[in-house]
Amino acid sequence: MTTQTDLSTYDLIIDGETVAADSGEYFETVNPATEDAFARVARARKPDVDRAVSAANAAAAEWSSMPPQERGRLLNNLAEQIRAQQESLALLETRDNGKPLSHGRADVETCARYFEYYAGVADKVHGDSIPLTDGYVDYTVREPLGVTAQIIPWNLPTNILGRSVAPALATGNTAVVKPAEQTPLTAVEIGELAAEVGIPDGVLNVVPGFGGEAGASLSEHPDVDGVSFTGSVPTGIEVGKAAVENVTNVHLELGGKSPNVVWPDADIDSAVDSTMTGIFANAGQVCSAGSRLVIHEDIKTEFLDVLTDRTERMTIDSGETDPDMGPLVSEEQFEKVTNYLEIGRAEAGEPIIGGDTLGRDGYFVEPTVFDGVDNDMRIAQEEIFGPVLSVIEFSTEAEAMEIANDTEYGLVAGIHTQNMGRAHRFARDVQAGQVYINEWFAGGEETPFGGFKKSGFGREKGLAAVDAYTQVKNICADITPN
Ligand code: NAD
């Protein structure tokens, strides 16, 4: 990173070098708390993506044949460096994305943990031995895919870079990362750190740019062997089609409209906290947000009283002051969420709290709760990706289950109850890739993550990511004496 005029400049990372885009073009990234541009970033297009893929290709043989414990050591070194830069990376993330500083710090720590976790996995990627009839020996090995592409969204840029890149590198793949155009900065910094800790040139390349340019060039590139896409459903479909044209491995981590079911026997204090974390963390811009509160009729009034009281006391300000909630990421997202506030008013009436912007510079909207929502309303079916909670009432277990499953998504689902039989029946029957019991966002780097239905396919996190980033080779030998 260099400073020119009053904007910091961020370039591409290709083959271990910091380089300008072939076209020499830059785009600006905006601080959503002030609406001011604060950095300029090289704008990668097809020629740059070609160069990055070619560098990743050239590095693939050395990286995949390196003893896995050495790969692991390098990833551990990267984890340490990321951790050592926690404060500066967190501040950068906060300026780029708007999130509260403590959330930025947590995302950097999560990123470091992914590299640390998969550093430990690197030398434990092994196959099976399969018993066949007498006279044969059969075993499998897991081999890397080769060059992998990671297309990253803007909501959790540092976190998801770690989630997608660490298992790719640990299993012997090389990587070309396309961060979101709204939030590209920490990816460039982490690319520089990778070179500093001795990860060989070409193993981790970073090509910031726009989706229709750098992103499309990467997902349709014939020399890319695996694509990890995290983002919206429409883009996921485009990326999936482009990858399939080349018969390239692809996994899609997409959106959600996740139900948070609360029963009268829940610990109300903790269920309210967990509901608020689920919808207001990162200003609701989380794929696994608990955006539908599915609440039992007997507890609804009491629960909403506590919820609105606590919501009223939330601090909303620039992420740099570390409030409870920062601004939305961009003007586009601000327009989208404020439009949903109007849709919500038309469908469900005035929200019981919030519903407005802060009326100052920056993309701030109030934490908002709509009561009296029917599950077929748009605010119950569509991913708003903002701090907007839809409250839907139920009376029976069957009804709660039906509401929970009645969207096109299936990313996560949660239940708050002291009745463990009921909780596990819910976990059994809900169509979601992960289930939280008595806490939202439960789990960690070790737990597999991914969607059912339109929330995607394939799994990241935990050991499940090893499957996503390797291909199985079966080897069968006839050992009968000749
Ligand atoms: P998006 O789909 O607009 O963009 C995601 C990424 O794709 C960006 O890097 C973008 O530049 C790139 N892109 C855009 N068009 C492209 C194209 N034609 N070809 C290739 N790449 C292209 O999503 P977003 O708005 O950045 O992120 C929000 C969405 O991401 C939400 O739907 C959210 O639920 C989802 N998300 C899912 C997960 C998960 O793990 N399931 C995690 C975080 C976010």
C-alpha cells in the first residue's frame, strides 16, 4: 500500500508482486460512515485475471508437492502475522465496510483462526482403504483441484477470505481471490502478508475489481479448477453456470431468510440478546442473520417489550467509535434497505421500533422491528440484508415448523426452548445447513457451514472444506501371484 495525493492506493497481488492493473485504472472505495472516498484500488479486468491465473498455475506443482507440514507451517506464520496486524486490519475493515471496530477485530481474529485451523489440517488429508475380494488392494488418495478461485462478498470480507482461502491452500491448491468491489482492502493487505511470511510467489493472488469484470473473468476462466463463491443467489447462479461451462468444480454459499423460533419456556433474557445479535450484528448484513422471529403467541408481548426496550438503547454511529451498530455498507445497500422499510410499512403497518434513517451523512438506518408479519409477505420471504426483523406469531409446534421451512432459503435456523426433545425435533425437521439451539451464531471455524435449497450447495468450514477443495482418486491393484 502506498499513499498518493490524499487517497491510499492499493494494487493487485500477482505472483508475489504488488502490481498496477494492466489498464492502469483505479476505482475508489468509500467510507460508509462519511460517504467519502478514502482509498483507490487497482481495477482488475480480464488481462489481470489471466495473469493471476497463469501465476497460480505456475505455482501449483511446487505448492502441492511441498511436504504438507511445511505448507501448514507457512499458513501458521500467516495466521500469526494476521493476528499481529489485528488492530490495523480491523480499522481498515471498519472504514471499508462500516462495521463496529470490535466486530472488525473479531473478523480478523476469525481469519487468523481459519489459517491456524487449516494449518493443522494440512498433514491430515488422507484417503481410505477399501476391502475388496481376495487378490486386490484398493485405496483412495485426496488430491488438490489445482488453481482455485475465491469470490468474496462485502459483508464479512476478512472472515470469508480466511474461510475460503485457508482450506484451499492447506490442501495444496493455489488461489486467486476476487474481493468485493465495496470492500477490497484487507484482501490486498493479506496478500502482501502472505508474500512476507514466505508463501511462494503465485500461491495467493488478489485481483480486486468489479463483479461483471474481474469476477466474471475468473469464474469463466478455463484454467481455474475450482470456484468458491459466496454472495447472492442471482450472482451465484451466473457463477455456477460459467463454471459448469468448463466442467469446473464449484460450491455456492448464498443468502438466507433464517427463522429464529422462540417458545414460552425459553430463557427470555438470553433469547432476546440472541435475537438482537442475530439481526442487528453487522447491521443485519449477515447471510445467517435471524431475520424472521417466529414467536409463540403466549410470550410475544412480553418478549417484544424487552426487545424494543433494549433496541431503543442501542448506539448507532461510525464503526470507528465502536457503537452497537454502524452504517450499511454502501449507498446501493442503503437504497435497498430503505425501500424494504416502505414495503414493510405497506405490508405490516408501522414498525414497532425504528423504520427510519438517521438523517445524517453516512448510510445509517435504525434497527427496525415489524410485528404482525405473515410469512407470505415480501419482508418474510426476501433477504433484506439490513437490520430489519420480521415478527411472525405461531401457536403449535407443527405451525412453527411449517413457517420455519416456508421460504426458498435454507441456510441456518434457530430455536430457543428448554425442552430438548422439542429442540431436537426441530433440528431434525428443519431444512437448513446448520441449527442453533439457545444461541444465535453458535459454532466456530470447526463447524461445517453451507445451505439447503437456494442457500447453496457444498460446505466450507471444518473438515467438510477438505472435500470441497480436493478430488478423490481411487487406486486398485491386482496382487494375485502370477
Ligand atoms: P453479490 O452476489 O453481489 O457479490 C458477491 C461477489 O460476487 C462480489 O465479489 C462481486 O463482485 C462478485 N460478482 C458480482 N457479479 C459477478 C459475476 N457476474 N461473476 C462473478 N462474480 C461476480 O453479493 P454481495 O451483495 O456482495 O453479498 C451479499 C450476499 O452474499 C447476500 O445474499 C448474503 O446472504 C450472501 N452471503 C452468503 C454467505 C454464506 O456463507 N452463505 C456469507 C456471506 C454473504
